[in-house]
Amino acid sequence: MAKPESKKSDVVFASCRSAAAEEQVNNGSVDLTLAGGSHDPVPATPVSTTKPKSAKQGLRENSARRTTESEVFDDGTNTFFWRAHTLTVLFILTCALVYVTLLEETPQDTAYNTKRGIVASILVFLCFGVTQAKDGPFTRPHPAYWRFWLCVTVVYELFLIFILFQTVHDGRQFMKYIDPKLGVPLPERDYGGNCLIYDPGNATDPYHNIWDKMDGFVPAHFLGWYIKTLMIRDWWMCMIISVMFEFLEYSLEHQLPNFSECWWDHWIMDVLVCNGLGIYCGMKTLGWLSMKPYQWQGLWNIPTYKGKIKRIAFQFTPYSWVKFEWKPASNLRRWLAVCGIIFMFLLAELNTFYLKFVLWMPPEHYLVLLRLVFFVNVGGVAMREIYDFMDDPKFHKKLGQQAWLVAAITVTEFLIVVKYDPHTIMLPIPFFVTQCWILGIVLILTWTLWRFFIRDITLRYKETRRRKQEGVGDRERTLGNGSGNTAPSGRSKLNGSSELVKHRKS
């Protein structure tokens, strides 16, 4: 009768545990820690079970998880939503091609057929990439979403290469195939002029200069820096990029009139209000994401509608979280990597203004907005891949695919600007601006030499000298101890011999 009693007690204990966790299960999350403080995952329901992992896989996951990475608990539910659906996509694509080939009459318009063929080729490539491309570091809301943007990155880079190999006239006129309104030179808006905050000459509205600057770019600045903060995940790097770009606008306003702004527009509206507020909100969001528990449960394992709605909302949050610790002053490799990231960020920001200048696109055109949306979706993945490659080069032995493509796109856009309008790029920079930049570069190089070469050599020399002094002191102490130990032995021998002599005389 002992065995039935033990089974009964186990059942009672399991039912007590399930009753204690019922409230969290109903809310869409499961308590995965036991009363004793253990972190072993507990299944939410008896139906859902997780596949046991091998020791090799567990060792790899433990070695891959860093101290800045949050711990994730998942019940392992794999539903229809998470499957690849490769055969389904292939069947739908084949049916569409069969319909176009057999049931649809081809129009006799060459331009229309060309556009349609290019769009169809891109769609087929996107279907292949979404189902077959390699997954990146992000999995929410769905891995197919990030595979889609990876394929869009490839298409955009190929489009830039095509534009780069055209003449200036043909490249600008080619934009008419996308939008007939393009291909016409547009004047740039001058944001400078009257910089008085309070204009006494205008009795009806003395603050009209401030209201004139309040356009659609003000919320765009705030939203842009909020998203950039979520990408970079570091307050200092965001502030450096924000301030550096304002210095670039000061330095290049002789090339693009769009950079000509009032001093209060640069430092108050941009740096402090729009950029600063966006960075502040982004850091608050980062703090919430770093403290949020990452416990995932299958949607059909949640009994309440409130829990299901909560689970659907959290599907658009990260699956796990990694806190970025750039540490640029720790070694030369990380310092050069951080400087390269800042440089590429600033170059991508400048490309936004120079591309629409050389390709004759107005600032409010939808292509400019689509480019910004594109970088919002691919920038976060690229930054994560760069950080993984820089922080753990043994596990991540090569640069990620999205980071590689974003770097190639940034360089290609700059080459298009250089080719399409070299006269604007080569306009001489004012002498005092050149002096300021030379002074800044010299200071950065001097600090780099001191921090990673002169200081390290000095510290190594002091350490070597200290070790030599400690070695000499240890040898002296050893010799002193050795001489002190021989004296008693000599006296003992002498005493012993004298006693022997006395014994013989007696």
C-alpha cells in the first residue's frame, strides 16, 4: 500500500502547483520558477511538452548567452503560424504563372510589359527569399518578416547598382518610369534667412519664424531618433551622432541650401527638443525591454480571451533582449568599430539629403519616405549583427548578411552622389570650417595613440619593472633565509663535536 500512497501524494502536489499557476496561465504567461528558486521550466499544461535538448546543444546555448542577454522561457509550441509553408507558396506561385501564361492575353504595350516583367521577377525572388533565405537574429513578429526585408535589401542594392552604371541624364530620366512627376529639377528650400525668435516688425505674429519651422519634419526627427536609439541602445553614441550631424550641417551648408538653418533650429529644436526627446523616450523603452520577463506560451494553451489578446500584443515585442555594451575604450578593435559605426550612420544621414538633391526628388515624395521606412526595418538587424560580430567573434565568425548589405548600400548611395553631381561635392569648404575639422581629427588621433599605444607601452614597462623589482626582492629574501638557516646547523655541529671531545677525555 506504500506505492499508491506515494502516487496519490504526487498527484495532490502537482494539482496544488497547477492551481497556484492557474492565474498566470489565464493571463497569457506561465510561472516558470519553483518555490525553491530553481529555474527549471514547468509545462503550462499537461498537453504541451518540450523536446529535450542534447548536451551539446545546451552547452552551445550556455556559451552563446552573454551576461547582457536576458533569459527566455518557452513552452515550445509550434503551430501552423510558425511553419515554413514552402510547398504552399510554391503551389500558389505556380498557379499564378500558369494563369498569366495560358489564360491572360499579353498586352501590346512594350513599356507596360517591361514594368510588369520587372515587378513579377522581383515578386518571385521575394517568394523564394521569404521561404528559403537564412534567418537572422530577430524572430518576432515572424522570421518571414525579416527574411522579406533581407530580400528587399538585395533588390534595393541591385537597383542602386543599375542607377550607378547609367549616365546622369539617363539615370534621372529613368526615375520617370517609377513616377512621371520625377525627372524635373526642383529648388531646395532654404531654412535660414530671418533667425529672430521674436520679430518686432511683425505685429500680427512676432513668433512667425518659429511657426514657419514647424513642419512635418519635426515629428519625423523625434520618431527617427526614437527608433535610432532602439537600434544603437546607447545614450552616448546617440548624442554623439546627433551633435556631429549638426556640425556636418554647419560645414556643408555651402553645398546644400537645405542645411542652412538658424542657430536655434540646430541646437534647440533639433538637438534638445526633437533628437533629445526621442533619445530620452528610446532609453526609457530600452529600460522597460531589459526588465521585461520573456516567458512565452502557445496561444491555444491560454484559456482566457484577455490572456490571448495580451499574447498577441506581445508577439510584436522582441523574443529576447540583449543589452548593448559597446565599451569603445576597452581595446583598439572596439574603438575602431565604434568609430566606423558612427561614420556609417552619419554617411547614411547625409545620403538622405544628397540623393534627393542629385536625383531631383522633392523631400515630401513617397520614395524618400519609403527609403526611411526601409532603413528603419533593416537598421536594427544590421546593428545587432554588428554587435554580435564585434562582441563575440569566436561564435560569430563573419559579419551578418544584413549588416553587409546595409554597408554596401550606404557606400553605393554615396558613389551615386559623387558621380551624378561631382561639382557640388567638390565645392571648397570654408577655411575656418576646415581648420575646425582638422583640429578635431588631430585630437581624436592623438587620444587614440595615447590610449592604445603610449599608455599601454607605459603600463607594460611599469609592470615589467615592478615584476623585476619583486623578483630581486624575492631572491634577496631567499638568500637571507638560507644564510640564517646554516648558522644554527654549524653551531649544532660544533656543540656536538665539543661534547664528543669531552667524552673522550673523560
